[in-house]
Amino acid sequence: MSNINNQICDVIIIGAGASGLFAAAAADLHAKGAVSYGEGSSFKGLILEKTSRPGTKLLMSGSGQCNITHAGSIKDFTSCYGDKGNKIRSCLYKYSNLSLMEFLEDNGVEVFTREDGKVFPKSMDAHDVLYMLLRRAKKNGFELKCDSEVTEINNIDTDNGPSLWQVVTTDSKGDITVYSAHSVIIATGGCSYPTTGSDGSFFNVLRNDLDIEITELKPSLTPIQVNEYPYAELSGISFESIHTSIWYKDKKIAETCEDLLFTHKDMSGPAVINISKYAQHGGKLRINYLHPLNYEQVLERLKKVFHGAKGSPANIIAAEFDLPKRFCQLFTERHGEGLKNLARNLTGEEFVINSVSGFNKAMATSGGIDLKQVSTSTFEFKEHPGLYAIGEALDVDGITGGYNLQFAYSSAASAIKTIFQNHQL
Ligand SMILES: Cc1cc2nc3c(=O)[nH]c(=O)nc-3n(C[C@H](O)[C@H](O)[C@H](O)COP(=O)(O)OP(=O)(O)OC[C@H]3O[C@@H](n4cnc5c(N)ncnc54)[C@H](O)[C@@H]3O)c2cc1C
């Protein structure tokens, strides 16, 4: 352990993931007509990244293709963040999906909207987004320092003027460096895919050093494991737009209508992944394979189609409801040939939830910095002027479809633009 320096900067961003890089890149400094920003100027911004490279999770997003946002109406976005949606409405409207797409295109990343509304870079390569963000961050006067894990954060009272934030980094050799700035943005992500660097350890630093409250951290956007999973041999079979719901003590706690995928050991696909954060051991996962049909409608059709019909029940059901034959074969073996029983299970097959996959497989983290501590239009801490939190470090998580990267952008733009306005940097 050696080398204690003290470097003073204007803005420090902790974490070079999607949100941290969006903040550095979206600092629209030149728009203000100020000549003193950018490379060679007196402005000094710093991005401190714990790992040896920036944007690792961004590069994994959308299987490397980077589903960066959704092209639907911004009015429909709030419902995609569960009960947090209404709280972040103003930042989503101010820095919307259209604003994000314009930002990308203005900076040379053409975008493409798929049939299902998901937006990607036209190249379908997350590298193009990452390289653009890094280029723009540098142009805006931000220096990136990798292998710089922030291990302490403190507020220093200054006699005159606003208080100063001090952050301490430790590198892989044990060298310590101290940096100070009037504005610090926490962009350290959640706990999912910990090998990317966002392993949740910074939450402990925030608790210990600043008494910041962190809500319960749970894996989100992950497959669900059920007891006595019967469909392992149907791995790869999927269903379009089916209805799934999660029940606990006879109360429905979440539902969605999307695509379902059987894997060799669990249930996956958006129909399961998007409600996985509500899953708990002992709860029930209920599946209606024939949505929007209900029990009565299915029973009536089964009675008609089975009346005088020849052939195996599995084939009859497969043909009548356009379901995969292999599924119907196994389904009838499991549930017999009684029409009422078949109708009940086709419209509401129930499984007891055992567990969800852990943070190693979860695409997002549910929980994080409690939103009550920050302004949800600027993301500045109410009790800590000059300190901001953005992206997945906050207790905000969206469903699949580009909503998490959209929030990374919306919260980042809200924070950095506030900093530049307030401090007239
Ligand atoms: C496999 C996968 C696929 C995904 N696909 C999509 C998708 O297609 N669309 C979408 O919208 N979302 C997707 N997501 C979610 C999305 O990638 C995240 O929500 C987003 O990256 C969060 O950005 P962030 O900056 O808040 O956190 P992160 O991207 O996790 O970045 C946090 C950074 O902070 C660094 N850090 C942590 N602690 C410290 C510290 N103490 N000091 C310094 N640095 C620190 C980390 O090393 C990391 O680089 C996906 C996630 C995964 C795992």
C-alpha cells in the first residue's frame, strides 16, 4: 500500500457502466457555447472504474446486440418499472426514448426498430454504442481511470462555499488515491452478473460511510425453477403471448402476457423473466397456455372437438388449439383425458415455485438505493448536496425490452445536466 495523492476534479463519476458513461457523454457542454469545456479545457471530469475495462455489461446487453430502448409511446413506459414507474415519470418524459434515439443518431450511431418495438443500433453491435460513449465522454473532458475501485466516500466541510466530496480508490496493487470534487455521481450498478464488476459491494460502502438506506436486493429478470419440473424433455419449446401469473397465499401478486420458453431445467422467456422478481419459495406460478381463452370457453371447444372424434387426444388438442404436438403428448400423459381437467390445466396449469436463478443469471437487480433519499427529477441526494445516484444502483428495475438502458440514460442525463446548470461549470 503506497501513493496517497489528492486530485481535485469538477465532477467524479463512480462506475464506467452504461449509466456512468451516459452521464459523461450526455453532458452537453458545447451546447452552452462555453469554450472552456472539453479536451484541453480547464474542466476536469473523472470516471473511476473498478475493473480493467469500461462497459462490460453494456457489451453483453441484448446478447451483444444492445437493445437500448423501446420505440413505444413514452406514456407506456412507466408501467414497465413496477411500482417505481410513477416515481420516475418526470425523468423518463424529459429524457425520453426519442431523446435517447436522437442522441445516438446525432453522435453517429444509427438505430433500428424491430417489429416488436425493441430498438437496437443498426449494426446490431453493442461496441458501437460503447465506443461512441467513450469518445464523447473524452471530448467532454472526462478522463477514464480503470482499476480504480472506490472504497470510501466522505463529505468534507469547507469553511467557505459548498461542501466537497472526497473519494478514495484502491487499485489491484493496493495503491490508494484520493480524489475530491463538488459533484459526485454514483453509477455503480446493482448485483447481477457480478463478474462484470457490479457485484453490489459499493452498497456496503454507502451504508457504512454515509448511512444511505438500501432496499432489499433481489435477482430480477431471471428464470424460475418449480418443484417437479415436468417439461425438461421439451427444452426449446416456446409459446407466444401466453398468460402467466404469480400467486402467494391465494393472492395474485404479478401477471403478464408474453412469450414462454421451456428450458432443460426451468421456465424462462419474458412471460416468466419479467415477473420473476415477485417469485418466492412456496408461491405458485400459473400458466394459461391458451390466453385469452378461459376455462369455460376451452371446455366448450374440447367437448365439441372430442365429440365423435378419432385419433389421439394429444393430436386433437394440438390441432384444435395450434399447440406443439410434443407438449400436448406430455400434457395429456400428465393430466389424463378428462375434459374438465384438461381445460382447467390448459388455462391454469399450476406449479409450486422452488427458487429463482441467482444474481449470476439475473439480468437486473430489484432493490438498491432507496428512492425516498433522492430527488427523482435530478437524482441528487436530499441530505447530501452534490451527491447523485443513477442507473441500476437505484431501486429501479425495468422489464426486458430496453427499459433498463433507457433508465440508465434518463437518470444519467437528469443528473449531469443538473450539475452543469447548478454549478455553472
Ligand atoms: C446479460 C444481460 C443482458 C442485458 N440486456 C439488456 C438489454 O438488452 N437492454 C436493457 O435495457 N438492459 C439490459 N440489461 C440490463 C442493463 O445492462 C443494465 O441495467 C445496465 O447496464 C445498468 O447500467 P449501470 O451503469 O447502472 O450499471 P452497470 O452497467 O452494471 O455498471 C456499473 C459499473 O460500476 C463499476 N463499479 C462497481 N462498483 C464500483 C466501485 N466501488 N468503484 C468503481 N467502479 C465500480 C462496475 O465495475 C461497472 O462497470 C442486461 C443485463 C445483463 C446482465
